[in-house]
Amino acid sequence: CVHSFEVISEKRFGSAIALQSLCPSKDLVALVSSEGQLAVHRLSLDKVFSTTLERDARCLAWSPDGRLLAVGTESKTLDIISTEDGKLQRSIPVDSLPSCASWSSLPTNAK
């Protein structure tokens, strides 16, 4: 089965896109340039925020509600960024270089 999609908008960026991720719950897309610039845009391509990452990004993962973005880095961290303002909320060290990331929910009876 082959699907075709209609291009509804197009925009050029100043540098190559190294990573991209579409938010599953909101009309947002995250783009990381080859120069380390993280930009979050609405699907209409209106910019929500743009920030320079302190570490090279390897992977992206949206929180289920779309309010946070996890950025796996070359420095063995998961940087949690607010998608409202682009501010770093938390940096979590990990044991190895992240190649992918995802969010999961804990059961309501988890301690």
C-alpha cells in the first residue's frame, strides 16, 4: 500500500537538520541543526522557541503531553527541556551514549 502526501507548506532553514521529531499530542515539531541549534515550531512553521544546545544531540523524545522534550546527548545525559520556553528543566546522567529515548508512564500504584 503506497500513500501520497500533499505538501502544504515549505520552509528553508539556515543549516542542515541533524534530528527531527514530531510531537504525537500537539502540533509541534522539534528540529536540531547540525550546528546544535534546537528549534520547536508549530506545524504552521511558526517558531515557538529556539535555543543553542550545550551538548551535541543524539536523539529526541516528546513527553506524552508534549510539554517536555528529552534530548539524549553525546555527554551521556538526557536533558529535559520545556517546550513552552526552551529552558532546561533537568539533566539526567545515563550510563552510555543514548541512541534513542522514549517516555513511559508508571502505574498509578507504583512507589
